Amino acid sequence: RRPPWSGTCVGRAPRASVAMEAAKEVMNMLARFGYERCVDGMRQLVSGHFLAQGATLHAMQLSADVLARARLFAVEAAVAVHLPPLSAEVMALPETDASLQNIEALSIGIKELIANGGDRAEAMRLTEGLAAAFGALGDRAAEAAALTAHACACAGLRDAGRDAARAAARAVRIARGLGDKSALLHALEALISVSFAFRDADEALRAALELADLSKELGNRRAQAQATFFVARASFGPSSPSKATEAAIEAASLFAGLGDVVAQATALSVAYDVEILLGRSASAVHRAREILALVRGNTQAEPLATLMLGSVATSSPDAMAACQQAVKSFQGTDKSREAAALIALANSQLCQDDLANHEQGLQSAKAALAIFQELKSESGEAAALTTVGAAFALLRNAGEAKKAIHAAVDIFRRLGIQVGSQFATAVLQTATAAAKQSVEATVEFDEVSGLATVRIMDGVSRSSLEAVIKALQESKTAKCILLHLEGSSGQGDAEEEGEPEQTGTDVPRSYGVFLMGLRMIALPMISSICGKISGPMWSLVLASDYRVAATSTVFMCPIWGKPECMGALVGHNSATQLCMANGPRDSLVMLENGIVQQLQRGLEETRKVALETAKRVLSTPAMACRKQPMVLNQAIAEYALSAANGKLVVV
């Protein structure tokens, strides 16, 4: 005989099917949302550990979501909510019709809120109502599934951590009470998601260990691999790095058994992060190469792994080459990742020792900034501004460095990204300290050719100038000086209040004494000139026998020095024009006035031409400058004496 409620069940079946499908769709959407918050929480946990251990650059890269997307970090979640059909007993209840209508209406409302980016607090309230509706029906399995959806909805609100944990824990208890291992599996996944979302690594670790055992018991190898990956991420930290590495390798092995190479490489990214945390850059490079080898040929993952290789040991040529390759890979396919790769490239260029790479680093950072501004990505813009500020600091343009970094700090604070704000502040402090420090003049000798390469930057210390003269005097092989003269990177160095440009007679005295020392050595001098030339740096330009300038070089007028000497040094017509002029003049004007003999595009080309000219001078003993270099000109002697005696000042 048929049960008395069978006719009622048949009539309600279509409505129940529609309501349950709507509920399941919403629960899957919320599960994916919860996992996204889970990944965000993992990033912030790892970023915090990096910051605490001094790996500030990696901390900043993970704290900004747009930069974190440009590397392998978290495996893709296979979200599938366990929502069994309603039992016949539940279908027969008289209140089922009203409950099904309520469930369907709530599900539609939640779906619309998620799709339209609506009020998260309202979504949380509706999911709580959905769980209550299933609870009123008496269907415990469906109630557990709805509670996990409610927990995931709570993960989107900063102050809802307690509600999320309570809902996830209740779902776990219900699933255990029912003995439904599939429901328990899903409930544990939700508990892990909300634990990471609210940065509770201990609770995430406990749930992940239980999930790993349960998945193994059920024979669900994918869930076991993902749970082991969660164990690795939850164990990450200075207190248990070996546990995180072991779990990461185990997870990678499980994913390898499933044939999922990308997930395998992502699992190994935990071991990569551990090496960075411990400050073992060589081991981190080894891990990055291992990851890159795994995903070689994968158009999506290979550029990400390449960028990971370029983000460690950043001063090495391999890192720079990897960053350049990543930039090319992302061009035309993903603008945000291209900009992230440009920031990594800029960081690598700024870690080099030469000015040319520092200038290229500034250009890379500016290119990234332009892309992020076009995409309206505030976190990316702040990261790019920080890198721009670091580049200006290295180029000794403190004014522009502070301007960029202050803007970055404001954006980070507005977005609530504390790690980024702290990193930008640290860069600002470094820039301020660098602006107050003097730079050192250097000299290198080529014993075979007899070329002495001298590098002098704006703001060079007196002691280093004296050391250069001493080294030149003691050298027995030097026959020609190749002078790399590097002015400041642009205007604004001294424009910050409280830090005026150095004035008085100290700097002129240093340059005057240096010129007198060069006169004693009496060697021809070929100069490559770049940056902004102003003040006493003019003296080294005028004392050179041949001058090659970059087209971007700016010369500040009036020409600095004793006016009576200028006619003999640059010609009376040019001296009159340059002494009467006021403000910046470009390199083309200087070429027309005979101040420079040649212009080249870019620093590298300028230095290359200057080097070739110096070699030509060395190979031609009969050349006039070999017999009577410019530095021995009587006008230079008068010029140098007036500076050395304190008769010239910087104003």
C-alpha cells in the first residue's frame, strides 16, 4: 500500500527540485567566495611572517592582491556543495510548501546580491535565514550545508569572524552527528576557509589535518591533496618551517599522482616561500627553477613561475632576465600581471650597482604605474609608486622620492593594507637617510691600456675626492682619465622643506682642491656627462679635453665659476650667453655653444663613445691633449685657485 503522503510528495516534487537547485547554486557561489577570502587570508598570514622576518619586499608583493596574482600561491578549489534531496518524511510535512517558497526566495535574493556586488551584511542575514529555513524543515544535512554557506558569507565581513566560526563549527557538529562523511568533508572545507579568512592559522591547521585523514579514508585523493596543501600553508612560519616544507612536498606528490602539474607546482610554492622566510636565496632560486621546470610549456603557469624566479636573488643577471621574460610573456594578454612583472623588473634593476640600471628601473616602475592607473587598481598604483620612490631615492632625487612614497602610503592606509604602508614608510626612511649621506667618488685602473676610469656623482664627499687623487698620483700606468660625471637625476632634490641644498664654500673648496690635484697629475681627461649639471660640477666639465653628453643632460645656468676665466675656457661669445642665462639649458644648447663636443642617446651609448674616444687618445701619443691637456690651461689654474681659496660659493 502507498503511504498516505505519497500524493502530496508527488505534487511538491517540482517545487522542491527548483528550490533545492536554487539553494545549491547559491551555496556553491558562496563556497567559491569563501575560498577567495581564504586565499586572501593566507596571503596576509604569509605576508605578515615575511614582514616580521625582514623580507619586506616579498611581504609587500603578497599584501597587494594585484601583485599576488602574478605568482603561484594557492591551488584551485574544486567546490561542490553536498546537498542531498529532501526526504519523503520532510516532503510530507504541511509546512513544507511555505518553507520551500521561503528557501527559493532567499536563494534568489542571495544570488542577486552576489551577482550585483550588493550589501554583504544583507547577504549574511539572508544566508542565516536560509539555514534557519532548512532547520525548520528538520533536514539536518541541508541545514549543515546552509550553515557552511552562511559561514562563507560571513567571511566577507571583517567583524563577522565569530559568527563565521560559529556557523562552520555547528555545520561540522551536525555532519558528525549524522555520520555523513561527505557532509563533514564539505563542512571542514568551509571551516578551513573561514579560519584562514580571519587569520586563525591554528584552527585552520586542526581542521586541515582532520580533513586530510577523512579524505584518505574516503579515497578522495584530490581532497586529500588539497587538505595537505592547507596543512602546509597553516604550518608556514618561523616556528615550524620544516613542517610546512614537508607538507608542501607531500601535497606536491599527491597532486603529481593526480596528473595536476600546476597544482603540484603551486604546492611547491610553499617550500619556495619557506626558503625566502629563512633568508636562503640560493635555495629559493633552486625551488623556483624546480617549479618552472614543472610548468614549462603551460602558457598560463609558466610566466608566473618565471616571475617567481625573477623575484629572488634580484641582483643577479638571471633574475633580471627572468623578469624581462615575464614582462614579454604578459604583454598583450594580461595588463595587471604585465605591470606586476614590470615592478619586479624595476626592483631587479634597482639592485644593480650602476646608474644606467637605476634609470631603467625608474622607467620600468613608471610604466607599471601608468598601467595600474589605467586599470584603476589602487593597490597596484601604491606598489608602483613605492617602487618609483625607491628609484628616485637611488638616483638621489629625495624630493621626488618623498612625493611618490607619501602618495603610496596614503593609498595603502586608505585601503587598510598595513604591510604595504609599513614597507613604503621604510623606503621613505631609507630615501631620507640616503639624501643626507654623501656619495663616494671611485677610480678603477686598467693596467694594460693605462686608462683610469673615475666616477663622480653630485654630492660626492671630499674624502673620496682626495682618495681618488691619491690613487691617481700613486698609479704608474695611468695615461688617460675617463671621467663619468653624473649629475643629480632631476629637479626637486632640494625642494623639500627642512632639507635645503648645501651652500657655502665647503663644496667649492673640495672641487678646487681636486682640480689642483688633477693639474699635478697632468693627464688628458675624456668625460661622459649625464643628469643635471650645476654648481661646482661645471668645473669638471670645463677641465675635460673631450666631452660627450647624453641628450637628456640638463645644464643649470649661469655657468658656475670665476667669470674672468670663462672667455679663455669656452670662448667670449659663449661665456657671455651662459653667464647671463638663468635656469636649465638642454644639451643641444651646450653643443651649439661648444661646451660639449658630442651628444648620444642614453647613458650606455654616452659612456661607450667616451670610452672609445679615450682609447683613441691612448693609442695616439702625438695627439695634442696628450702633450698639453686642458687641465694645465692657465685659466683652469686661476679657476681652481679661486674655488680652493674659498672665493666661490654655492648659492
